[in-house]
Amino acid sequence: MDPITLLTAATAAFRGLKQAVSIGQEIEGVYRQLSKWADAAGQLQEYINNSKDDTGQQKLGIFQKIRFTQSETSAAFDIIIAQEKLREMEGEIWHMFIYGELQHLGPEGYSNFIQLRRDVREKRERMIRDQVKRRKRFIENTFWSVLLIITITISIKFFVWLFDVGREAGKW
């Protein structure tokens, strides 16, 4: 998705969070809205991180023509806008927990929220790393298995040929 759509989704979820807090919804509703915002913010952050790593485009075939939908300047400004907006939203959420409507949860509620988010992120990153390792191991094992089968097949063919040559020569 493009950053503007992701930013719009994060902003809409943030507005929903602010509304839920302002009308005094139950804590479950506030956390549900906070979860929606965190999901949209996470997608936006992932876009920002991927844009810094590469062009954000999916890998193309070696003969496909590379096309970009926006200029470098436009892409850079989209990333800057997204980063600033996320920073503002994070600050407002922190303010809600410390001084605002969620003050009854206190700093512990905010630190709990941040810690849980960090734990989930680390768990997901670990799962991705493990999957990459398993894929790599599978490819290596497949390579070595195919190489072993080819080597055994060639060896058997060689010994059969050697036996046939020896038999034709009358030595066996």
C-alpha cells in the first residue's frame, strides 16, 4: 500500500481512539481502539522501514523494466510526513496515559503497552528469522540430497560400465 493510504488508516484509527477516550468508553473499548491504531501504525512503520532499505518495490524479474510510481523527492516527503505524524500520535497517546483521559491507568499502563508491543515485535521478528533459517536449511539439504543422488547414480553407472567392460574383455 502507499504511505498516504496507510497514514489515513492510522489517522482514522487514532481519531477513533481519541473519541473512545473522550466519551469515556470502557477500558476494553479503548484498548480495542488502541489496538486498531497500533496495527495501522505498525503497517506504516513497516512501509517506512522498507522504503529506507530499498525502493519499496517488489522484486522484478531480471528482464522486466523497472518503473517507479513517484519521484525520489515525493517518496522522501511521504516518508518524512509519515514519520512525523507517527511521532505526534505516539506523543499524544503518551500524554493520554500520563496527563490525559487515560491517567487512571498511569505510567504503568503506558509502559505495559510499550513493553507488550516490544515483546510482540521481537517474537514476530524471531519467527521471521527462524523461518528464513528453515528455508535456507531446506534449500541446502535439498541441494546436498540431489548432489548425493546424482553422485550415487553416476557411481553405479560407472561400476556397471566397468563390469561390462571387464566382462567383454573376458577378465570376469
